[in-house]
Amino acid sequence: MIKFSMKSCVQLAAVASLAISGCAEAKKKKPLPVPPPPPAPKMVFVAWKPVPPEWAAPNTQVPPLLPDGLRQSVNRQITPAQTTWNLRSGYNVAALNCTQPKHAEILINYRAFLKAHAKTLKAVNNKVDAEWRARYGAGFIKPREKYMTEVYNHFAIPPTLPAFCDAALAMSREGKLVKSADLQNFAARSLPSLEIVFDDFFKRFDQYRLDMAAWETRWGKDAVPGSTVLATSTNSTM
């Protein structure tokens, strides 16, 4: 029979107490959870590029604005005679280029316009020649022809053709009622109505350039529209 002393009993009791306490602590501690995998990289869709108005060429030259807020144009800051002749020139461009059936009346009205105002238009042309001669001397023909080429090219800007033809049709219908004595006044109020077409186009093209600059800032010049790229602080918050 094994005998235990009081001291031994006390020691055994202490050991037992520690063992029980250790088991309790072991029960309280749970294993640490496995950390979740890192989130997948966030991808964003590259927006489509802004489109020039009327699908114009991206490098289209836009005339600057004048101090009065109007756009620089061959049809502004010119004499009354030049205004009348430029209207005739724009009318000519419309008669040649506005070939859709809905614009067929322009050519008919233009022929009638030339016939009705033949003498007045000849006088206007002589007046314009005199103004250019006064400015450039005997060699006035070359700068005048250069300017008139710019006038015709202005009226014939391809992206503006649909709106220009609509405006020219309205002008041609009003012109049927005009007397030769009032031709200059008719030109003074009608040429600006044609010019609005180009003002509107250039304004929208200016906005396209701003939109395009913002797109390039957000995505970069080499980004491919329609693709996906890694999100950044720039392209994911705009």
C-alpha cells in the first residue's frame, strides 16, 4: 500500500489543478481562420472615343473667334457689294452640290435668280472689282480670285452640306419674291442665315476637341476603345 505524505498530496493537487486549467484554456482558444484570397484586380471598360460632328475629319481646321464673339469667316467684315456677291456664290455652290430630291428646287430657283437680277448682279460684280482694285492696284485679280476660292471652299465644307442645303433651300424660296432694288438688303439678312450653319458646326467641333482631350486624359492616347484595362485612380473615378 502506497502512502502519501501531506506534502505530496498538496503537490499532486496543484499539478491536477494546472492540468485542468490548461485544458480549459485549450478549449477557449480556437484556431485562427485562413485569410481570404486577395481580391481580383478591378477592370474597367474603355469608353468609346468621342466622334467628330457629322463624322468630320479629326484634324478639321476651326477658325478662331473674333473679339465680338463671332467666328472668323470670309463672309464677315466685308462690304455690302461683297456680301451680295458672296451670297450669289453660296447660292451657286448650293445649286451644284445640293442634289437630293428634297433640294431640287434650289437649282430651279437659282436659275430664276440669275435671270431676274442679271443687270444688278453685273453691277455688283463691277463694284466688287473696283473695291479690290482700290485695295491692291492693277494686280487685284489674283488676290480677289484667291479670296473667292476661299469663299467657295467655305460653302462646300462636306460635313456641313446637309444643313447648308436646308438653309439654302429656305433662302432660295424667299429669294423668289425679292426685287432687284432690294437685292442688297436681301443679301445682308440672308448671308448670316447661311453662315449660322458653319458657326454651329465649328462650335460642335470645338466641343468634340474638348471631349477628346478629356478622353485621352482619362484613358491615354494609346488605349483601345472597347477593351478592358486595370482600374486606376484616374480612369475609375471620372
